[in-house]
Amino acid sequence: MTTLSPSAHLGAVRSTSPRGNRPAVTQSYSALSQVIKESGLLRRTPWFYGLLVGGLALALGGAIAGFVLLGDSWFQLLIAAALGIIFTQFAFFAHEASHRAVLSSGKANDRVGRVVATAVVGISYQWWMTKHTRHHANPNQVGKDPDIEFDTVSFTEESAAKQRGLIRWITQRQGWLFFPLLLLEGINLHVTSIRSLFERRVVPGRALELGLIGGRLALYVGVVFWFLPLGMAFAFLGVQLAVFGVYMGASFAPNHKGMPLVPAGAKLDFLSKQVLTSRNITGRWTSPLMGGLNHQVEHHLFPSMPRPHLGKARDIVREHCRSLDIPYTETTLMRSYGIVVEYLNRVGLAARDPFDCPAAGELRRR
């Protein structure tokens, strides 16, 4: 397992002033926050989100119109793929609303985020909020970050070593299988979030979310099976869910997977913890493509920052990290995928039999 050495990193996190003093990193984050605030980068951008939602609504309307006009045609699978992309973009918007980045009022953000997540995307907003809040509090920390807990894929060697049967076989090859497995992630997201609404615990907004998700499911699936032949209807839903799963996974995975893991019980200051475990993705079109998730360092440092300001904050944060000798990681999208595959394959080695000899296996196949 690739882990941070808190003492080593904290010893390296420093800033040298003209007098040779080294202020605490926590004080340094306060200073960074002040610069960001004074630069106006935390101000809401209603114009941007108004245009974004308007554009997505037009795209959704166009997809619906195309669905009606095409009728009984296998070209409907193109509409299904388009819906997978559109629903993912709506999920990005709901994610930003959950971080209070869209509107000024926290309650208004929650209302908008809940309606979009449940009625449009079909995923429980409350489940997402609970899970994602834990991730932001302790990114890549063993035992605390739900995004590195086992879920078909193992993200730690300890988890990989525990797997048995078919899952062990998958774990041994999980790097190469990661993107094919994402074809099922759309189903997993829907099922897991809906299941969370039936748990025997207090779930804020349970009735509302069940009603909205149930209404969406009945309307969407009902229309698909009413207008299309049975086989084509199943293919339509399969393509839509597959595109949605791959798009979601391919947008979230590059940001933390393959970055250092923080050992359970380790203590890191906020600035170091967020920067050292996050990776930015460079490229002209990555921001609209990934819903702003390409600026993962800035997003984790300032979760409520609107998407249009993340790129401007990048220059400030990167220079601040350079002055403190804190590694600031960014790479291209394709390179990040290579890093993720390589990392998962390395972790998967822990699931292999230590007495299994590759040479002997090759001789047996002959």
C-alpha cells in the first residue's frame, strides 16, 4: 500500500520568509483563504449555472424529441448514449449544488440538488451527501474515506489480500478490468443509493426522495418499454446505464486513485491532506468534460467555489504550494488513466498466491 509518511511530509511543508521564519501550515492556509476570498473567487456565478442548466435542459429536450421521432429504430441507442452523457452532466451540477457552489442559500442549494439528483439523475441526494462529505473530510485516508473502501475493486493491499473466489480473480486483474467494470457502475450507483433509503436509520428527506426516484423510474422505464420493442428497450436502458457508469467513473477516478494513501490514525493539517491526496487534470476541454472535477486540488481546498473560478484559483494555489514545498500534482487525462490502471494492478498483486510460479504456470499451459 502506498502511504504517506506524515512526519516526513509535514517536515517538508514549510515556507521561508525574508527573515527565515517558517509559519505553521495551518496559518498558511488561512492566509491562502484570505487571498482567495479577496480575489472574489468564492462569489456565486448565477449567470454560469443559469446557462448550464438551460443548455442541459435543451439537450434533454432534444434527446426526448429524437426518441419520439426515431421510433422503432436501433438508432435509438445513440439517444440512449446521449442520455447517459446528459444525466452525468446533471449529476455534476447536483454535486456542485451539494457543495453550496450554485446558490447563496444553503437550503436553496439542497433543494435544487435534491430535485436534480433524484428526479433527473435517479440517485439519492442524501446518500450522495453522506458519502461525499466523508470523502472530503478525509480523502484517501484508510478507514475513513468511503471512496477507497472495497466495492468489487480493492484500493489497498490489505483489502486485495482478503478476496476469495471470483472476486479474487477479478482483483488480480483489476487494473485492466477497471474500465470494463465501469459499464456496471451505473446500475451499482442507482441500486446502492436506493437501498440506502430503506436502511433502518434516520434518513432526512427519505419520503420525498423515494417519491421522486420512484416517479422518475416509473415514467422513464415505462415510456421506454411502451414505445420500443422489448429487446430494443432493454438494449436502450443497458446503453444508457453503461455510458452513465463509465462517464461517472472516468471523471471521478483520476482525481485521487493512485495518489498517496493516508494511514489510519495519521494526523495531517487540512492543506497538506487535501493537496497531497488530490490530482488535477490538465487540458483545454477537461473542465466542461469533467464538470470542474479536473481542478480537484482547488475543489477540495474550497468546495463551495463555483466552477468558473476554479481555473483562476489554480494559479494562486499552485504558487502557494510551491512556496511551501508541498507537491502539487497535475497531469493529462490519458496519463491519469494509465496511473490508475498501473496502481490498481499493483494493489491487485496482493491477491495473488505467493507460491504461484509464473514459469511453472506457463509450463502447465503447454
